[in-house]
Amino acid sequence: MTLVSAPPPDEGRTFSDVLEQLGQGEAEKLSLREMIEAFGERGFGAVILMLALMALFPWPPGGKAVFSVPIILIAAELALQRDRVWLPRWLLKLSVSRAAYRTAVEKVLSRLRRVERLTRPRWPALTGEAADVGIGVICILLALMMALPVPFGDALPGLTLALFGLGIIQRDGAFILAGMFGTAVCGVYLALVWTTVVAVVSGVAHWAANLF
């Protein structure tokens, strides 16, 4: 495991500013290490939010799972209340095309900045260390769901992870509460999909059995 170094905090930069600046680098590829180091003291929430937003865009088959793995590890560290991000060296080397990243980010920057203006520290009971343990566990489950081959099964947990990430960054309990509601919606949706799949498989099996 590798401890990612954190640069001195720059409170003048918003989360959206960091996202935009990451797309302006000279290297052709943008690595996960560079992404994490760019956020410095902004912590686990920034990385979860960034990866969740990136996972919402179209990627080749298996692309969602690539984002799920670091989210699971980072959420586990959040649940364990680590103070800095630890990730395997091989995972930190994962990269995406900077041009593709820049295109994806440009589509959400204006909306993200509008949302940022709505956030502020509030409801500390939902953003303290004890709450981080539960949030970390929930984020692990959401990342697992995001990797499943379920229709629209990536968008719902991806959006919910983004809510949790923003809530963690801003210590905004309102967004944490919204993330909990989103988690409930994800659970209901997954249960409905599972029930439908079971019913279809049972129907096909019954039909096949009647043929013989």
C-alpha cells in the first residue's frame, strides 16, 4: 500500500476548480495518483465525489468496475477513520485520457458550481467521526452495486456516492441525509430488479419444463 502525499491546503480553490485544473495538465494521461494528490487536505470525500462523477459517463465495458475498486478501498479507509489516503501502487497508476476526462468534466462543471453554492457546514451529528464509519460502509455497498451489470444500476449509486462525497467535503449534513435517501432508493431499485430477474428465470424454467 502507498500513502499518497498531501500538498499544503489551498482553501481558495473549490472542488470544481480542482477538477478543472486537472484537465489542464500537459501529460496525455491523468493518473489516479495525480487526482488524489491534487485534492490534498480535502480528504476522502473529494476523491469519492470525483470518481463517482467520472463513473457516470459512458465508458467501455468494465469501466464502471475500474472506478468501483478505488471507491471501495477509499470508503473502507473512511470507515476505519484513517486520516490520509492509502492505495496500492498498481491502483495509483491507473489512468484515463486527459482529453476524455476534460470533455467529461466540462459537461458537469457549471452544474457542480451551482450545487457548491448551496452547501455549508450544518447538522454536525451527520458529519462527525462516528457518522463517517456508517457512511464508509454505505459507500462500499453503493460501489459494489455500481459495478453490477444492472440496467441503470450504475447511475443511481453513482449519483448517491456523489452526494455523500460532497457532504463529506463540506461537512454538510443535508447532503449526507440526501445520500441516505438515495441509498434507500438504490436498495429498492435493486430489490425490484432482482425480483424481476427471479420471476423471469422461474417463468422460463417452468415453460421449458412443460415442453418435456
